[in-house]
Amino acid sequence: MQSVNQKKFTSTYIYALLILMMVFVNACSNRKKEYYHSFRDHTWKRFDILNFQIPIEKTGVPFDFLFFAHPTKDFEFDNLNFNMVMTTPSGEERIREYNFPIKNFNTFYGTCTGDSCEEVIPLKTGMVFTDKGILKIEIENLVPRLETRGLLGVGIRMVEAR
């Protein structure tokens, strides 16, 4: 038989362990957030500009922003060219064109499972914000065709840098 003190110790230990697990799960889940846009018919139209609005809740902490794409085997180009306009909560604007390598002679660079792959390229690394608010990221397709076929979708991944 357990004494009253052993029961108190066991229940206190279990509660402490549960609280520790909740803190750990919460800390891990806050490190990465994803914002995704899927394409109808797996096609990104040339003048379909994508807008991502990302809440910035922490200041003084570095974040990495990654662009990811999910091409299928039907993706016909070696690269996915796009333009990025990033507007920070403080109003600062950053603009850059990217030449995103997707494949080389039908061999995809990223991780492939089944019918699609995931390709990732950094947009900005170690970015520190001075103001809380909304980070606006605009992505424009620069592939010189009216339709870029073979894309399930694209997204932005925000990761708290270490």
C-alpha cells in the first residue's frame, strides 16, 4: 500500500510532467509557421500575384523566411522564376527576383514522395523585426508563359532562427 505522502508525490510528479510536456509542445509548435496557396488544376497563371499576410508577434528575435513549392512530374521548366516584394510591419520594403532551381533534366532537386516533390529556397534569413504587426509578402510568377503547369502549390515557411 502507498502512503499518503507517496500518493501526493506521485500526483505532483504527474502534474509537473504534464505541464513540462505542454510547455515543450507549445515551444516546438511556435518555431515554425506555414502559409500555403494551392493552385486549381495545378497551374499558376502568369498574372496571378500571390499575397501572404503573416502576423509578426515577436520583436527582437531573428526569423528565417523560406519559399517552398510542390511541383509534380508535369512541371516543364528547370527553374521557377519569381519576384518577391516584402513589406515589414514598420513599412520597410524589400524587393528581389529569384531564379529557383527545381530540376535538372527531369531530376528534381528536392524531396520527392509519390507524384510530387518539395523544393525550398530561402527568401530572407535572420530577419529581426522592430515592430509587431503584419508582414506582407507578394509573390509574382516571372516564368515567361501565361500558365505554369505542374505546381500543386507554393508557400512561405516562417521559422524562428536559432
